[in-house]
Amino acid sequence: MSSVFDVLSAICLLLGASLSLAAGIGVLRFPDVLSRQHAASKPQVLGLLLILVGVGLRLRTGLDVTTLVLVAVFQMTTAPVAAHMVGRAAYRSRRVSRENLVVDELGDRLKQLEADHDDRGEPQEPRTGA
């Protein structure tokens, strides 16, 4: 039974390392910020999770598995937030080609915020729907 876990562990480690390598290559090769951000977050997180599963299958002790679960939880909570903030900062600094976006919700929101402020930068009275 131990050899089955060792084989599964090796498969998970190899797949995770491959995904992490692909994420690194994508960060270097993709042309724009949003593509790079996608490569830095999605396959990298999945690759890390596969590596953690592989290590967990190999070690199989309670303390080690608990530590690996904590690492996975922290990675899954921080990576999407960081990617979102990088994308938002790139958009606001005009490093994103807006014509390539399928949906531009942030642009509509920024236009609305600009319309709500007068020339001095002070907010006007909020608009009501009635």
C-alpha cells in the first residue's frame, strides 16, 4: 500500500512542478500585464496544490498534513487577492489595452466616479434613481 502512495505522490509532484514551470514560462513570455497575471496566479496555485498533495501523500503524519493544509489555505486566499490588485493597478496606470477586454466593468465604474466629482475633486451630492 505504501508503494501506491509513493507512486501517487510522485505523479502529483511531477504534475505540480510542470504546472509551476509553465506558470514561470508564461510570466516571462506573455505580452501584457493581464496575461502575465493570469499565468502567475492560476497555474502556479494549482501547481503548488499538487506539490502539497504529493508531499502530504509521502509524509502522511498529522502535523505535516496540517501544516500543508495551512499553506494551501493561505495560498488560495492570498493569490487571488494579489492578482486582482495587480490587475487593478495596471488598469488604473493605463498599462492594459482596453480594446482587448471583453467586458470592462472597472472602466464604467471609473467613469461614474469621475462624473460624481466636480472640477475641484470634491464629491457632489449622490444621485438618486428617482
